[in-house]
Amino acid sequence: MSEENNTLGMQMLNIELQKVSLGALILALGMLVDNAIVVLMES
């Protein structure tokens, strides 16, 4: 049921799965860069 609700919500907001995947990738890269900066600052 949850998957059906998600699909319906994405259709109503006109969001494609590619946009969601791209957003997740950007978020993951941002976290990676942030962690790398913290590691460099600690050493």
C-alpha cells in the first residue's frame, strides 16, 4: 500500500524517478565531501 501511495504522490506532483535518484545522488555526494573536509581538518 505504501508503494502505491508513493507512486500516486509522485504522479500528482509530476516527479519522475530519475529526479528522485538524481537528488539522492547529489545528497550522497554532498555528505561524502563534507566528511572528507572533516577528516582533513582533524589531521
